[in-house]
Amino acid sequence: MAATPTHCPYCALQCGMSLHDGGSEPLRVEPRDDVPANAGGLCQKGWTAAELLTVPDRLTAPMMRRGRDAPLEPCGWDEALDRITAEIGRLRGLHGPDSVAVFGGGGLTNEKAYQLGKFARIALGTSQIDYNGRFCMSSAAAASGRAFGMDRGLPGPVTDLAASGAVLLAGGNVAETMPPFMRHLARMREGGGALIVVDPRRTATARQADLHLQPTPGTDIALANGLLHLALAEGLADEEYIAARTTGFDAVRTVANAYWPDRAERITGVPVPLMREAARLLARAARAHVLTARGSEQHARGTDTVSAFINLALALGLPGRAGSGYGCLTGQGNGQGGREHGQKADQLPGYRRIDDPEARAHVAGVWGVDPGDLPGPGRSAYELLSALGTAEGPKALLLFGSNPVVSAPGAAGVEERLGALDLLVVADFVPSETARRADVVLPTAQWAEESGTMTNLEGRVLRRRRAVRPPDGVRTDLEILAALAGRLKAPGEWSTDPRAVFGELRRASAGGTADYSGISYERIEAEGGVFWPCPSPGHPGTPRPYLDRFPTPDGRARFVPVEHRGAAEDVDADYPVYLTTGRVLAQYQSGAQTRRVRRLAEAAPGPFVELHPDLAGRLGIEDGAGVRVESRRGAATVTARLTGAIRPDTVFIPFHWAGEGRANLLTNPALDPVSRMPEFKVCAVRLRAVAEGDGAPGAR
């Protein structure tokens, strides 16, 4: 039985696995023990990943509508591609190049993300490109950029965590979102280290913590500033490090002085003794980490929230020390690499800014075009989706690797905007909720049917290898982009070979912040992955950036003063309860993949609202009953799940389901002014029990 070493299709831990092809038998998954991130472990999503390839409604032929109200029907590839290019030509002729938009995904390989950005800029000539990673990592990326001069998930290999003396994890539930990650934290605790979890829910991760801080949603800045105040008051700051390696501390000290313990407790609801213990555990550890995840980042002040935690890490002297530092837990499989090479509205390959003349000249030279022909920055993800079909917005959208009908905030409004387009093209392997609304659907190859590279949460570039051929009638995204580019008579090379595309990516990234020019498929194969930046073939890669200096003009990390402002939408008499959202163990992202895997669907069959028994008692809601949850944007009908693990003023709904149970019918699309991240993690809602005949909780 042939075995192909590769990596899991889901989260950014990118667990190593082998796929065993038995010919007529289904692919069999086995974990690899030679990949440090998972070291032989897999979660249930990884174990069942091969089932994605044979789900019953797998698309194996293009689909197209013959008219606006006509159903999707099978068609040939030439017919589908001709329809797309004809419509693109018509719309560009009437409205200009920005009338056509592109939306990508954080699960695309580096090669596909790179080629998609190139396709938008020189085949379409549009500035209107962004991707769903804007909903994932953008706040941490912005905060890291302004503090350190660079954005890379973890400050070192994930295995460094096992030797840490303390880890503060703010807004992450890794026991459910990336279970093998918990092995590193468990080893840390076995060695005497302490795990501190910040979360309004007592999650599976919080239950394994030594200390759980349970703040009111939307108050993380006040909590981080309060922890910093305590560290300074008790003389725990590393004054020598601050003087030698940072700038801007005096302004942050002034802000922190205003968050004395009683005030921080009043704002956050976290008792002072717990905050004091957390500050001491972090400061007294020989090695320590401060980590953030979506719970702290998906806010209208998400960049400032991350900055507050970075300020705490800097005051304690953690970043730039081996085995210590600040890190962000990347969510999507290629959330790190996907934003480095051109999917974001304001970036070119190598993490270059699209408005930088030198960056434009370099990338244009690789692409063989005039720098003046490259468009400028476009709209961010939610702003792009909100502009679709409007008088000044795009009239067509080409979408790869995303399902915004379920995953975008204010989902009902996004659905309306998609319906206003002249042309919606979706490339997917199943008829997702977004694909069902398309004018043309293109069937794409799945993870085990194509090769490429992924960049995991450590900044380690890994090989994804093809184990089986895709079904007849299915094409890879690279083949689709090349076919469209040819029909559009786009300049430059449009290879369908991932290795060749990666070679061009290396040249385009050379000299940039995310420099991949020294990385090759052969090196990845030989070394088990290579850390960027890696600017030459002889360079060893950079597993631990910042050890000698930070990539800022003066080599110092920057403190950034930030103040607590509260949620963009606070509770009031009409909407008196906080809603927060997140993931559960058996499902992933919008659920388009995992809801189709039988064992995962059985483990988590539908949407629910988690609420405290005291709140349920006041509202007359019983465990297992239907509940209607309403915000100012919409309503969702879900099943009640009573638990003492959540604050009495807060409810939780996972966001994996479509239909009436969509959490994102409720969420607030208020945007962070820096990162343009929507405020997924807190809004005001009200709840009531569903009366007989008033509709049952819906899930698909």
C-alpha cells in the first residue's frame, strides 16, 4: 500500500499525516511522528479528513445558470469559462477593471494564493481583492507589525512552549480548535509551568488551566492594562530589557497607571487576586509566552487589544528571548502564508505594501509588466462584500476557498449583496451555501489531490503532496486561473505546475519581509520544513526572529499606548445579554467540509446557544428547548444548552452552521480602524424560548 507524507487540510498547526492508498480501498489516514507540531497526534477532524474526498455531493462538473432565475445545471468547461470571460469583458468595458472583484481564502496553498493575487492585479487589473483571512489574523498582524516591524505567528517553534515556565493564552480554546497543540502545553505543566487562560467561558482549554480569568466580553484591553499595572507596581518589569530593546515605554506606563487593580476589576469582572497571580506567574518564569487568538482579536478594537497584550510581554522582557515571547495562534490552515503573498487588498508578494513604489517595481519586474499598470489598494473583506452590486462597487465576484454566506458578519446583508451581482463565480468542491447562489460553479481539486506548500502557525513552510488524482472533470485552482488568464490574454507566465509557481513566488518575495527566496521544495523535503525569512539557498531559515534585533528602523520593539473603550455595541435594556461566538471540536470554520463528514456531523449535529442556568431560569428557557436569539441585525433559532461554564451575562453560539442557526446573522460588522477586522466576538442580544409552532432550531 503506497503511503504519501502530507499535512492535514484543516487548522494552522498543519499536523503531519500519511495517506495510504489501497487502490480500490478508501484512503487511510495515519499520523506522522516526524512532524514536531503534532508528533504523532491527530484530532477527530484529521482522522476523518480522507472522507472529504468522497462526500456524496462532491462536484465533478461545472454548473451554470441559463438565466437569473434558472437552476444550476451541469455544463462543459469551455462553456463555463467562455461565459465567465465574456461577462468579465462586458463589465470591464462598461464599468472599468474594478467592476470585477476576487475573494480568496486562508486555506489556499501558497502557490494558489500567490497566483490568485497575480491574476487579480494583471489579468483583471482590479484593486478589488481580499480574502477571508481578514476575518482571522488581521488584528494580530497589524499589532505585530507596528510593535515588531513584522507579523509572524509564533516567536519560535511550537515545541518551545513545552519548556516554558508560564503561558498566558488570551481568547483561544485550543483543546477544541487544534487539540494536538495541547500536548505542548501539557508537557509544560508536567515540567512545573503554569497555563493561564483568558476567556469568558470555562472552555475545555480553561478547564485544563492553572488559572482561568473570565472577563466580561469586550474588556480585554482593560485586563491587559491591569496586568501591566500590577507588574509595574510590584517591580516585576524588566527595566534593563525595556531600556535596551524597546521604545515608547513612558507613554504606556502613563496609561497603565490609570488601570489600578480595583478599576480593572470593575471593568472586567476579574477579581484582583487572580490578576495579581497571573502577573506574578508570567514575570517570575524563566521563560514565558503571551499568546492571543480570535477571542481577543475579532473586535472593533482588536488591533489595540493585541497591542495591550504585546505591551505586557514587552514590559516583562519576553519578545526576542529564546524560548519566550508574544505569539498569535493562526487559525486557518494557511492563514499565515495566505496573507503574505498577495491576497490582501493592500499587499503584494513577500508581505510588501502595494503602495510602496520599490515593492511595485520589484513585483512588476517579476511579472513582466509596467509598475504603473498595477492597481493600488482595494477594499478590505467586509467592505468589499458590502459593496458588491452597488452603484460604485464591483458587479462581478470570483470566489475561491471561502463561504461568506455563513462565515461573514451580518450574513443576511452579505447574502443580499451577492444576489445583486451580475456575475458570481464560485470555485469549490461541494455546493456550499455560497456556491448555491452562484451563476457559475467550478469544481476544484481537494487537498489530497494536488501538491503545494503551506506555512503553518510557526512560520514553517511545509510540503503538501498529492496522494490521488482528482475525479474526472475536476481541475485545480491553478488550472482554472491559467485557463481564465489565457482567455483574457493576460501578460506573463501562468503555469499549472505548483513547483514552477513556487519558483516564481520565491523571486517575487525576494527582499521582502516574508522572503521565501532561499526555500525550495528540495529543502523543505530534506529539512522537514523551512522557517521564513530565508533570503538565500545557504541561509538556515529563521525559526526564532527578533533574537538580535527587531525588523524596525532602529531595531527596537515599539510600545503602543492603548485605552479601554468597550464593545462597539454594549448591552442595554432592549438587548441585555452579550453574545460571543466560536468553534467546537468536531466542526471547522463555515462547516462546508466538516458538516459533510458523517462522524463529525454525528458528534456535533447542529447549532446551539450556551447559556448560564441563572439566565435561563429568568427567561424560562429549558435545556434542549428551542431558543430565538435576536440582535439588531437579525435572529437565529438554536437549541439551548445550559452550563455553569459561562458568565451569567453572556451566551455563546458556534458559527459552523447555515440556515436559521447561523451565528453570523447576529454578529456586528463594526470594523477595527486599523485591521478592518469585524467585531465577531461581542454584540448585544436578547433571547426568548421558542413557542410551540414558532419554528424549530434549524441546521444543515
